[in-house]
Amino acid sequence: MVVGTRPEAIKMAPLARAMADSHLVQPYIVATGQHPGIVDVVFERVGLTVDADLGAGRPGLTLNELFAHILTGFQQFFFEEFGLLEDRPADRDYRRFPVACLVHGDTTSAAAVALAAFHLGLPVAHVEAGLRTGDIRSPFPEESNRAMISRLAFFHLAPTSTNQENLIRENVPSERIFVAGNTAIDALQDAADMEGSYGVAELDQLEADPAVPVVVVTAHRRENWGGGLERIGAAIAELAHRFETVKFVLPLHPNPAVASILRSKLDDLPNVIMVASLAYVPFARLLKRACLVITDSGGIQEEAPAVGTPVLVLRESTERQEGVDAGTLKLVGTNVQRIVAEASALLGSATAREAMTSRENPYGDGHASERIVAAFEHIAYGTAAPAPYGAGFSRQALRRLGGWDEVRQSDDIAADVEGESSEAVVTKTLQQ
């Protein structure tokens, strides 16, 4: 299991823990060194230690330099730790050699490791497979990374049935795809319920008055650098002036070029709290505390709905279209007027927020790691095959195609009668 960045570690940690708890499958955890020390802390939180570090990361590396360092670094590590692989997998002594290499998502480190493992003859399994925007330049370089990994992987662990469809359209055989849900939801649900200090006095003060509305804002994507960040900052400034009782919390990306643009727009606003990037557990609690999230992050699009928080996405396209279809996300791009209008509508109406939060999160139920480990056990030992996550069809897509979502009467009634029996809800729906 190879991880490079903190987000990768966070999403792989519950899977590593589930593997470590298995009597049949064990993880060997490798950090690329891209985020030194941070990855170790994430795994320590679930009671595990990193087994090896490639030492491939240092400040100022270009994407090509990072790719090259990890590509060659993984090969050198593998030869030193395990030796040369037998050409035929059936001839390998699996008391010495790993069975497969797991990579996650779409980072440059994941793509480099996948290619290195492929060259070594080590089968690649791709966790969080099948995300696509259809635009190789957006997000950059993630869209090209994830597509390349899909060409190299032998097993594709897709979070949703839509991700599975993307892979099938690219001629990946369906028998090599397993819809498991997303391990990010496993991690988030555990973290959001943990108690403790945020480590920031201004944020700890928010806990003293739960009635204070909180909006979490994150912006760091490469495609938004420059003009996009300028517009995002301007939109948040206007919202802060309109909603003076709302606290806007911005955990700033460590890249100073990103942080400086937002600070220049928001520094003097009393209801804007700008803090350094938060540790994972405090940030998960903050997502749960918020009434709205405005973000260009990929992972937060899945995580915030899992804790009941609606999301406005600061991008023109998303590889997480299921959330848009389900109604848990809205794409707003970086147009100032559009951001302000959509955020104002949600901040001004509890009903509008409930319309988003009452939708089922399509990305997982907190048991993806268990399903993936069960799949590994089934492949290796012939244990019972796990059931995939989800129904295999989209309720929202079918309602829309049938014309029923034009009124959404049943959903509106269901939101108004929380706690009533399903029979009572159906009766009211039919009467209306």
C-alpha cells in the first residue's frame, strides 16, 4: 500500500486498519516522502506504523521531477526490500513477495507508483477508481493520472456505480471492477464524532454557541490559481458583508501563493476566520459543525454530505457528478455573482439547505474498507464474495428521466414528516 499525500493517507488508513484486522490479508505501508511525517501521523492514529519511506519528496519539485523520483525510488526500495520478482506470478514465493500493490486516487505519486509496479510485474489494485470529468486538463493533472492508472490496474475498486460505468465505457471488463463505496466516508464518520480542541482559539469559541452559523471555505486547486482565487476571495468578501452574523472559516492551503491571494481579499473582515490548514480530525468536526461548505476540493464533495452539510463546488466540472445528480452538491464555478447568489439562497433558507442535506450521499456508508478486504480475501482464498455498495441504479436519474423530479412532492413531504412511518408518508404523497 503506497501513499504520497495526507489525503491519500487519510483515505487509505481505514483500509489498512481493516487489512491489519484480517487473519488473511496484511498491509505493508509505504510512504513516498511527499508529505514527510504527516503520513506517519495519519496511520499512527489508527494504530499502525509506516513500514518504509521512499524519501522522494522535497519542496520545489516539478511534477516531472516528483514523478521521476518516485518511479525510480519505488523500484530501488522494492529490490532492496524484496528482491527480484519471478517473471511468472505463480512461481513467486508469497511468504517473501507482496501479492499486489495498492494505490489510491489520482495524485502524481499514485500514477508513478502504478507505473513502477507495472514495470516490476507487480499487479496494481486501484482504490477510488473510475472518477472522470472527461476533460484531461480539468482537474490538472489528476484527470490524466487517474486515467493512466486505470490502464495499468488489474483490479478497480470503484466508489459508485457511475465510476464503474466510466470504466466500462473505457473497455475495462466489468468482472475486474468492484463497487465498494468510498473509504473516505469510513474515515470521516469516525473522525467527525471525535471530541477535542480545534487547536485554534477562535474555532474553539464557536463551540460555545452552536447557534452561530458557520461556513467553511477551502480553495487550492491548481486550475483556480490566479484569477479563480481572486474571484473566490471577492465572492466570500461580499457574502461576509451580507451575512454579518455568519462566521466564514477558511483553512488556508500551505502554498503561500494561494494563501496570499485570499488574505488580500479577506484580511480586514471581522466575521472571516483564516487559519492554517487543520489536522484531519478537527477539520472533520468543523465540516459537521458547518451549515454550508464552499470548496474546490474533490474529497470534501464526498465528505461534507456524509456529515449532513451541503456543498457549493468552486469548479466548472467535477468527477463526482453523482453528488450533483443526487442534489448534495451544486457546481458554481468561480463566477462571483453565481457564488454569492447560490450561497445567499442557502444561508437565507433552512428549507433550501434541508433540500440538499436530506438527499442520500451516493459515495458510501462507512463500510467500504470492510468490503474491499472481503474482496481481497475472496480473490486469494475463495471466501464468500462481498456484496457491492449501492443498488446499482440511480434513484435520482430514474426520477428525472421519468419526469417525477419536476415536482419532488414525495421528497418534500418526507422532509416535513421526519419520524413518521413510511406508510404515512406514502399516504400523504398520494393525497397531494
